[in-house]
Amino acid sequence: MEFTKRLLEQFLTLAEEKHFGRAAERLSMSQPPLSQAIQRLERGLGATLLDRRPGDLRLTPAGAAFAVEARRLLDAQTAVVERVRRVAQGLEGDVRVGYVSILSHRHLPRLLRAAAEELPGLRIHLHQDSTATLVEMLRSGALDLAFIRDPSPVSDDLAVHDFASERIVAALPDGHRLAGSDSIALEDLRDDDFVLLNGTALPGLALQARLACREAGFTPRCRADADDLTGLLGYVAAGLCVSLMPEDLRGFPVPGIAFVPFRGSSPYLRTTVAAVRRTDADAAVHRLLDLITRHAGRP
Amino acid sequence: MEFTKRLLEQFLTLAEEKHFGRAAERLSMSQPPLSQAIQRLERGLGATLLDRRPGDLRLTPAGAAFAVEARRLLDAQTAVVERVRRVAQGLEGDVRVGYVSILSHRHLPRLLRAAAEELPGLRIHLHQDSTATLVEMLRSGALDLAFIRDPSPVSDDLAVHDFASERIVAALPDGHRLAGSDSIALEDLRDDDFVLLNGTALPGLALQARLACREAGFTPRCRADADDLTGLLGYVAAGLCVSLMPEDLRGFPVPGIAFVPFRGSSPYLRTTVAAVRRTDADAAVHRLLDLITRHAGRP
DNA sequence: CGACTCGATATCATTAGCCATATGGAGTTC
DNA sequence: GAACTCCATATGGCTAATGATATCGAGTCG
């Protein structure tokens, strides 16, 4: 039994009109083929749908039930078309997004809010991990999009889009001679003891910090190192060293530490990029990526 | 866009096999028409369903969504057929049943239980009213089946089926000289004061009680009357009169009253019949009516 | 580079679904 | 009972859906 739209439409019209002649007219056809279509329908269903009493056509209980179901089938079909089109256009769907922990502070909530407003049909699945793991997951198809650290080992099957560049600021202990300044120059710290990242966890930041010092014309005297930011913060708060950190941390006041920006053309840490597979044709991913690039670089 | 079963089946098979050749083989057709069918489907939907990369066919997000929806559409169609057939066979549906209050004591719960077990797909809508009103509702189509009193004004557009015959018993005050008997004869009460129904509420019972006395060879001396059974019970419990009542009431002991059956061929009150419209072809009504007649006459 | 795989395209035959006209037949009305 | 209403039946034409064969073209691999 095949339920074509035409057949369902014919039955529904007949169910409304309760008159073969009028229904046929509304359907722009003659009466006999309508009779036959309905008969085929009844044979196919194995049930009588109409109580044909002379001059008074009415639906049997089965016919009334089928009228309801027929309308549902029609609605379901158009709904399927709608849904598939929306998925194809990326207005509906699932996107698996990976990110490094730093992002969560400020950018991620803002992005999620914007996505929920602009692309309400998207379900975004979040996964936090290290840059290296995220790249691997992205390449293997376990993720669709990832916010990762740059510089990082990005092969050419991935396309990257600049997302957020954070400036480096100085982290000084409260008692430091420059702790009260509005801004300083990096070379003002050439004679200070530094604590820097050793590069195991955040290689990008560790590298950039050293590069910035070299550009400023000195090699930082490293009194200590640490493998994550909280370690750095501990050393600085103890008053033993100064350090360089992403400006993001200024939003989280740490007792005993002053974050002071650099003057003029200060060293940048180009931190976060959004990466996707070059071959990925998923429209939802591209819509999300578009939204991300439009939100890139904002504070 | 028309979703024939064949087309959905073709897409689903292809979605499983991810290979045009193998899918065509499983569908007992050659590969080219399958390609064309899928292309027509994609054009009709206005969306690309397959990612055709050489040697590795995969579904696009839209294709994956459509695969889910296609399966749902197929299931929905077969479910519709099933449902319509069940309604046509009377295994599913709505039946509006009217009944007179007496019935509710014992028969109605039993019937509903049996119906729920034997015809679980039926939704039974209950309505209690007087015999006259029920007959009118039945005829006008507001009810499908009614348990009514007999004798009653049943026109020949209704078909009636005997359902329950209740015997008349004597209701005697506890102190009555026959209150302890196992059974008595109606003429034993010829000199007692009676309280009987005046016929406004339960004309059948009122009439039958008087007919029974006439058959026993006497006219009951009516000291009082009442328009319902509780009125009768009050008079009897007060010790003022005896009365005649349906034996149903023996199940509800009333303080101060003894119900005593009549000996031998005691007078019957043929109380309740199930009535339906003769022209009604509703299979659910007939199934229920069949169940009712099979349960007729049981205690 | 040549064979192979796999999907797309071109062309054609068959069928059956759909609708039209003409007619039949039951029931109602005046 | 004659005209009318209304649905069913009979018959025929047309279109469009369906699938088969043959071929092409891109990509892969030894």
C-alpha cells in the first residue's frame, strides 16, 4: 500500500466534503477516478472507510481514524523535508567542539551565548583537552572544530583561523618597584629574576615569552620554572620573581600580584586559533566557524 | 517530493551498504537506476545526502538525518495501516455507553473489567442517566450502546439484548414475623402494609411489583410510597411496612432490614437490556455487545 | 602506465498509475 | 413513474515512473 500525497489529499478532501462530486471538483478531477482511488485505498487498507448510504455519506470509525492519521502522514512528510533542508544548510545539527582550558575563561561563554542566539538549532558538544590531543581528535573525526594553541603542530589537512590574540603582561609581586605603574617597558625588567614556563604544558606561551625578551634585547635570568600558570603565580606571589602571562589573567585578581601591561608595541602572544578539517563539508561547522571568525579578536 | 516506500527503501539500503553496487544488488536492480533515484531524491529535497568521495561513500549530516526520518516515515505508514485495521475490526476505538444507576452496583464493574481484559484497545465513555433519556441519546447518536430498563419505550430502530434479570425479594423489618425465614410466598404478605415505588423514578420496578401481587391474588395495601429505593428502605427499616425490591440489594446489608427470597417460581423483574442502533455498523460496538451478551444473566 | 573500481550519464523499453468519457443502477422526490 | 441525484463500473489514452544495457570518466594501485 502506497500513500501518495495525492491519495491522502483526495481522501482528506472527501472526508471534509462528504460528497464525491464536490470533492472531485475541489480536486480538479472528475468523479469516477476519485471513486476508484478511494476504493483502491480501502482495498489496500483492508478496511471500509466510508459509510455510503444514499444521499448521506459519512466516515466509518476506521475512516475517521485514517483521516487523522493521513493528516499526520502529510505533516510528517513536509516536516522531514524541512528538517533535512535545515540540516543541509547547517541551521540544525550537531557540532563537536574541542578547546584548550584557557579559552574557557572568557571567550567560551560568550561564543556559546552567541551561537545559541544565532544558531539555535545547533547542538554543540564540548570537550576540553590539550592542543596536541585536540589536533589528533580533529584529524581522526572525533571532533569537528577545535580551539587550539598556536604555534602548534598543524598539518595541512587542517585549516586554522585566527581567533584570539592575547597580549602578554608583566606579573609583579606587590612590593615590586614597578608594581604601581600604569605601564612599563619589557626592558625595565632586564635585571629582574624571572620565572617562566618550562614548555611542557603550554609550549606556545613559553616560547613567546622568551622570544619577547630576546626582541627587547636581553635574555631573561630564570630563577625558576614551572609547568603551568598556577606554578608561576605561586613564585610571583611569593615575591621572588617576575613573570610574563597572558592578559586574560587580569580578570582574576590574585592576592599579592600586580598585572602591569607593556607600553606601546607590546609583545603579543598569538594564542588561540579555530581549526577544522579542510575537507569537512558540514554546513553546521562552517556556520559555526563563520560565527567564530566574526567574533574573533574581540575583547 | 513524493516519498514512495521503494525510494525510502533504496536510500536506507544505500545508507547501510555505503556502496551503490552492493545496494543495487540487495535491491534486485542494477546500479544506474539506483544512482538516478538517489539523485532525484537529492534534487527533490534540495540537499546533498551523500558525500561521494572515490572509494569511500559516506552520509552527509543531512543524509544521516534523512536516514533516521526515512525509517520513521516507513514505520509510521505501517503503523497507520495497523491502526486503521484494528479500528475497522473493532479492536480499537471509542464506545459511548449509557446506563441506568442500578446497573452500577454489580454488573458495571464486572463488565468494565472483562472489557479491559478482552478488548484493551477500546476506550469506553460512561454516562449515567434515566432510561428515557438514554433511549433518546442512543437514537440521536450521542450514545452507541445503552443499558436500559425494560419494559420501556423502545422503538424498532433499536435492537435490544437481554442482559440481566433480577428476582424480586421481600424486604421485611427485623422484627417482622417472617424476617427469619429462608423463603416465603408472596401471598404470605397479603395482609401486611406495603410501601411501593410511585413510579416516577423506576417505572419498571414499580409496575412489576404490583403485577407480582396481582398474580399472587391480592392487591397490596399501600400505606405509603416513595420515588426511589432509599425511600422504601427508610420506611421498611422504620418497621412500618414491608416492600418488594430487586435482589441486588441483598449485597448491601441495611441495618434493620431482612431481605427474604420468594419460594419456587418467584416473580421476576426483567430489568436490564443492552440496546444499540440497528443500523450501527461500528465493529467496536458489536464486539462490546458480543462481550455483553456473553456475560448476560450471570450473577 | 595500464588495469581496475565505482559512480554518473545516455538511451530505450515496459508498465502501471492516473484521469477522462460514457454508462449503469440504486434510491429519492414530485 | 419519470426525472433527478449520486456513486459504481467499464473502457481507453496518456504520461511518467522504473529499470535494463551500454558507455564514460575520475580515481586508485600495482
